[in-house]
Amino acid sequence: MCTVIVHVPHDDGAPVRLLAVRDEDPARSWDPLGPWWPELPAVRGVRDRRAGGAWLAADAEHGRVAVILNRADVLAADPDGAPPVSRGRIVLDAVAGRGPDDPPHAQGFNLVEATPAGARVTMWDGGALRHVELAPGIHMVAHDDVDDEATARIAAWREAFSAPAAIDGHWWEPWLDTLELTSGLGPTDDRAIVRDNRPFGYPTLSLLVVAASLAPDAVDVRYSEFDEPGQWNRPRLD
């Protein structure tokens, strides 16, 4: 039930921007943005302690950021009895430049990948592995397809996120302004972005925010947690 906002610029050389809000069970422990994988020394990410993978990861050296969002649970039993692939490992593969198997033996997901050249979303719904290259402009991704207006928060808010300035040391602040505006709905409204998903049958609440900017000469990733799960307070991403 996470949410990702992506801006792909019209101008070559302008940075790709991404803001990701993570929804997860607060009882499922995680490590904040950091270099948690000795086998991947250039990678920093938000690590899931239970499975060891990443919700979001960045490789600044190679100019890659990837973040995964859950779709519906679609995994059928593997005829060979192999365990399912951790969706968090799919993120680490993505920042290493490797795509998921086709078909992936994993639960449903939307994988958002960004580089200084653009962004794309890989979608797995149990039927087909689909890829969408994001056109210039603002896009939103949640638990359905890209910019899917069947998702209430996308229908309500995608047009409210303006394109950030190409040169702006605090480019994320207007997007946080919009997040603050959305929080007026309350966290249990189906249109909310900072969410309490328990009324919808999931134990997940919005826990943290990551902002990423990918320019040809630099990748900048910033992390902040909400003071209380599922409740808005303005994140400090300085």
C-alpha cells in the first residue's frame, strides 16, 4: 500500500525526482537508509531485517534507485517446491542492473526504477510481467497500475504534485506541502497518502519518507521517519 511520486523531466540533463512513502507493519523491524549489504558496498538502502532485502535501495556510483510496492498476493505454489523470491531481493537485483525473472516466483509487485536518464515501472500481477517507461511528467504508483485512477489517492492527488524546479536544493518541499494537504483527510480515508490501512484489512501504516534526485553528475537520497506511524508530521529531509 506504499505510494511513490515520480517526476521525469522534459529537458535532457535535468534530474529525475522521486518521493516514496513506505507503508508497513510497524512490528516488522527495519534498518534506516544505510550500507547494510557487504556484498554490495556501493548500495545504501532501507533494509527489512526479517528477509534481509530492501524496500528502497540506491547505488549512487552507477546512478540507480529502485523501490518496490506490493500488489495483491498472487503467488501460486511452485511445482518444484522452491521458496518464493523475496520482493526485497528484487530491489537489490534492480540496483545491481538485473531485472526480475520472467515470470518471477514472487508475490505481486510494482518495481519503480529510476536513473538520470528516466524511470520505468515493472508490474507483476500473477499473469504477466509488464514494463512501462514513464513519459515526461508527474506519475504516481501505488498497489495498482501506474497513474491508475481506480486507486483513490491517485485520482485525488496526482494533479496536485507540481513539477519540481531543475535547480533547487530543497526541491522536495512543495511535494511535502502537498502531502501535508492530503493529510487533512485523515489516515483512514481511502484517498489518503499518509495512511492507516488497518480498516482495509492490512496491518500497515505509513512509516517513513524517502526523497531521491538523480542527475547525470550526482544521486542524492534522503530519509526521514514519521514521529508516529500513520500520522502526519512534516519530515526533515535536510
